[in-house]
Amino acid sequence: MKKLLLVALLLTTLLTGCSQTKKDVLTVLVSADYPPYESYDVNGKLVGFDIEFGNALANKMGVEFKWVDTSFDGILGALQANTGDLAITGMHISAEREESVDFSVAYKLDAESGSAFTVYTLAANNWSTIADLTGKIGSTQLGTVQESALNMMKDEYNLTLDIRNKFDIIVQEMLLGRIDFMVADKAAGDEFVTQYPQLASFPLNYAGLDAISGIGVAMPTGSEWVAKVNTAIEAMKTDGSLQALIDKWF
């Protein structure tokens, strides 16, 4: 009888210990088509700055992240519907987006890798200013702050917009002459210039774009995780691990 009681006590202790050490598993939305922020390697594994940042963030928070690849233009809606706990996907903080979701403090600023608003076009065009875009066909990824910028410019510069879901498709359309230019984050856009040397770029200088204030983690409005994410990000800034990732990828 004593042996049975001892075994039961040990099992109870083990089970209690397991429940105490069990980590929260958070669903993290990512649009894995935006290197160097996030993409798949040749083995189908998620790689990139956001992926390494996110995994380090999870470690700081003492939780586990379950990454879910999601179309970028559907991420805000998914957070509003509470089908994701966080979104870590190179998403810029903007007043418009803050109307529908909450953001962490910025974990990366544009100054650390170049402008979020950079124009990419064929080098043969020899364009260098916003005036060169007048009357042209422009594109960017659906649901991005770059799309908002193009919509702001559309009437003033008589633009025709051809917005697509993926940047790699836009690049192919530019190479075929069907789209004249695209606007992208410099770090991501420069990846295409490396791949296609016939492309060139210049910064997009347009009034109102300075309201974009870096890249943050997006969460449902009122999320319990906002403060915890912010604390973890600040800890990563303090110990230098965040800067090390920025230096590695940018």
C-alpha cells in the first residue's frame, strides 16, 4: 500500500512540474515572401531577420512561437478576428494601421537599412526623381504602407496603379515592360537588384511619408501581450542581441 501511495505521489509531482513549466504557444503570422525579412530557403525552412528576431523574442518572453504563413494583405484582418496572436512580418507602424491593431515599440528603424519608400525601375530608364514617375504604371505589394504612399501620389502624378500580392511577380512584370516601377523597403528591394542588375533605385521623397515610424510587432487591439513584447524588445536592445541581428541581416 505504501509503495502504491509513493508511486502516486511521484506521478502527481511529475505532472505538477510539467504543468508549471509548460510554455504558452503563440500563433505568429508572417508573409514569407519578403527577403531579407522572411522567406523560405531551398529546404523549405523559414529564414530571415524577422524569423531570427521572433525566435529570440519568444525565448526572452518564455513562450513558444508557431509561425503561420499568411498573405500580407490578410494579416490585419486575421489579427482583428483573433486568429493570430502576433504578426512579425516587416510591418511598418502607421497611424492608419493603429486604428485596427496594436503595435509594439519599433524593433527596427528605417535608418538602419534605408528608406521604406524606395523606387525600383529599369536602370535603362535613367529615372532619379519623383517627377520622372509622372503618368507611369506603378506597383507595390497589396496591403503595405507603400500602397498607401502610391495612393497618396496617384492623382498628383497621374499614376496608373497595378497592385500585386507578391514583389517577385512585380519584378517580373517590370522586366517584361508591363509595369514601370515599384515602391518597396530598400532592404527588400535591394535583394532584387542583386538578382537582376538591370534594375536601379532611388529614394521616394514625398510629403507625408515621414509619419511612418519603424517596424513593429502587430497584435490584436487590447492584447495582453503588448507589454510583454515591449519588455522583451527593450531587453534585446539593452543586451545587444537585437543590434547583432540587424547587423547580420542588413
